[in-house]
Amino acid sequence: MAATEGRTGPLDGIRVIDFTNVVAGPYAAMILADQGADVIKIEGPRRRDFARGAGEGASQLNSVFLNNNRNKRSLSVDATTDAGREILLRLAATADVFVQNYRPGVMTRLGIDEPSLRTVNGRIVYVSMSGFGESGPFAHKPVYDPLIQALSGLTTVQAGSDDARPKLIRTILPDKLTGMTAAQAISSALVARERTGEGQHIRLSMLDSVVAFMWSSDMGQQTFLEREVSAQAAATIIDLIYETKTGYITISTMTNDQWAGFCRAAGRAELITDERFRTAGGRHRNADERLALIQEVLWTRSADEWLEVLDAEGVPCAPVLTRSQAVEHPQLQASGILVESEHPHAGRLRQARNAAVFEGAPMQVRHGAPLLGQHTAEVLAELGYAESQVEDFVAAGVVSVARDRAGAEP
């Protein structure tokens, strides 16, 4: 492993092979990289990560790739060749974790499935990420985020009721949620290995990740097996965006005290004892009237005025911001969630660090997302390959090495 000054995070000393593409797998591996792991990203010389060609920015280093592959090294090797497979097996012998997100059966055909890697490294944690799972009528299907949102029921949750037109969440939640689930599971498996000395095979799907995520708050009627399940009624709690004279704000009055605080701030103290709204149950039953009343009141003053008086009364509230406004907001600035760095090829970048902050080992941008094959020669040298062997591999198309415009390795 390349030397670094001091510990780079709680996973310092852990080596991860990232044999994934697009977002779910790369995001999971980047979380581990941000937490100090040596993550080696595998791509083919000709079949690179699809994300390199998606999003905003220059070829190879667009925003999607940059924001999911920070702090990784790149080894470009053709796993379909015998020599390429041998390189991967030699690398696996030095690794703690192997993560792949290809459809069931692909790794077996390549000869780098879990049993094959177990023959060279009994302690490795092997992670198989899939779309719909490894069994069932949809297991063989190619998967993208909208398909998971649709099949899981998430689009009807977003719509507000079973009778409304389904709506996609306008961010790839299943992909990113699956990545976070995978990163947490890997950390648990590494702890278990410290206790037992044995690695294990982790299997998780995007579909399972989303269903488990939804169940904590959105599947109430489906929880009780002995109750009749009816069509989900329109949800009001998720539609709490209000317009003021100058813009939008959100307010949430969950408790009696918060409702009373809103009434005082609005100059409508008589509503505190109004039988329609006096209790949480009453406010829920009369939600349409309550929300219409709140909106009618809020049109009378500016967003800043309302936020000030509502906050003084202890009412949960916040401005509704655009993405550009959000990154400049004092709260985000104070949290330190946004970090800036200089990428040698992509220029000055602003990114979000990993949300978890570890005492004594703050997240570092050790290096930005790599060019394809940027660390091929370096990693192969670590595995004991001579420079002449690397040159032969390049000539045969088994591996590729990144070159700058002058033809030299970056």
C-alpha cells in the first residue's frame, strides 16, 4: 500500500477491490475509501465504468464519476483474459474485501466468484450487489434505479396515495441507499472477521435495500397481517411546503405545543382550542382544512419574517432552498460537509465529504477520482510483477496504463 502520513481513517490498512460500476457499488467503495481504506477500482481497458461517460464534465472525469470514485486507485485489467484473471486472483490474495455489482452468473463465468477467491484468500469479505436479488423471476433482468422505485412501491409513496399517478423520486435513491447499506454491512463483516478469523459472503440487492428502508415509516398498513389492507389514503405529512410573500418555507407542527406556537405566531390564538385542531388526531382528520389555513396565513408576510417569529415560538421551520442556495447556506458552511480540493486533471472541485466524522481521523481527499489505469503500473509492481511484464501486458491488451497528452504516465 502506498505510504501515507499518519492514519487516514478507521479503515486504514484495509484493502478493498472495487469491481463495480455506475453508482451503487462505486459509492459504497468510496465511503470505505473516505474512511481510510486502500480501494483499488477495477475497469477493463476497453470496457470502462459506464459512469465515466455520464453527467457533467470532461470525458473520463465527469461529475458522476468524480463524486463516486474519490480516494481510489485505478487498475485497468481485462478480466476476460487468463492473464487478467490471474492478476485479479493475485490481487485478491492481498485484499480484505471484494465488491462486485454485476448480474448473477457473470462472476462465475469470469472465474472470480466467491468460491474462486476463497481458494486464494479464506479471510476475504466478498460482496455481491444485485438489482432484484439472486433468485426469482426478475433476477436475470438488467436494472436501473427507476425500476426499483417502481417495483418496490416507492413511486406510490412519492405520489401521496395509491389512487394518484405514481411519481419517481427525482434522485437515484435506491442506488445510493444500496451503497450505504453495503458499506455498513462490509464494516460489520470486518468486525466479525476480527472475532472469528473468517471472511463471509454478503449478498444484498437494491430492491431489498429500498423495501427495508421504506418499512420503517411507509408500510404501516402492510405491517399488521390480521388487518384488512385498503388503498393507501393521501399522505399529508409529506406535503408541507408553503408559499410566503417572498418565497417558500416548510413548517411542521407535530406536537400540541408546536401547533400552539404556530397559532400565536400567526396571531390566531383562538385556533389553539378549536375542536378541529386541538389534538393530534383532530389535526390529522382535518388536515386539508389545517393546511389550507396555514397557507392562507403565510401569504401575508415574507419568508424571513415568518422564519424569525416561528423560530421564536419553537415551531420547526426552515427555508426551501435551491441547490445553489443550499451550498451557500450558513448551516451547511458551519457543518463542514462541503470540502474543496484541487484535482490535477478536473480542476478545482467542491464535494460533500462522508457524513460521519471520526474523531482523530477527519476525512481527507488524499487524491481525486483516478484516470482509467492511472495506478496500473503501481499496483502491479506491488503484486511483484516486473516492469517488463507490465509492458508485455499493455502490449497484449491485458491491462492499460493512463497516459497524459505528452504520452507519459500521469
